[in-house]
Amino acid sequence: MKITWSPQALRRASEYADYIAADNRPAAKKWLIKIFKEVKRLEKFPESARIVPELQDETIREIISGNFRVIYQIQKNHIDILTVRRFRQQLDIRELGE
């Protein structure tokens, strides 16, 4: 299955990596590699992550990676990565439609 990152998701991942890099560049690189690796597994196992609790929609799921949530939507022939959020941040539903 093809995976597409939304501009919102890429922007958020970049912002978080920049924040981490301010204190520890190698940790930021390691974090980004880990996030992209975890997302790549969705090509074979798109339903392997949990349903986003706030939405209860089987097509919108999230990978939990440390203190972060990677929220994605399963489409018929592809997966859209919608956003990346800190785990404890409240999800703004409007962010998923960008």
C-alpha cells in the first residue's frame, strides 16, 4: 500500500525534530528515522495500529511512538499520514482535514 504524508504531518514532524535537535542533533535524527520506519510498516500492516480514541472511526488510526502520535487514515488503495502530535496534546479534529 502506498503511503502519502500530508504537508501538515511533514511540517509537524520537522518542527518536533527541530525542537529535539536544539538540545541533541543525533537524538533528533534517530527520532525521525524511528518515526518513518514505524510508518513504513503500514505498507504491509495498515490496520496494525489502534483506532484514534477521540474519533472511533476504524479508518483513522494512530501509531504511538514514545511521546508522539502519528495519525493516519486508511483509504482504499493508500494510506494518508494526517498529522504528528505529542501524545498528551489534545487532538484538534480540524487538523485532520488539512
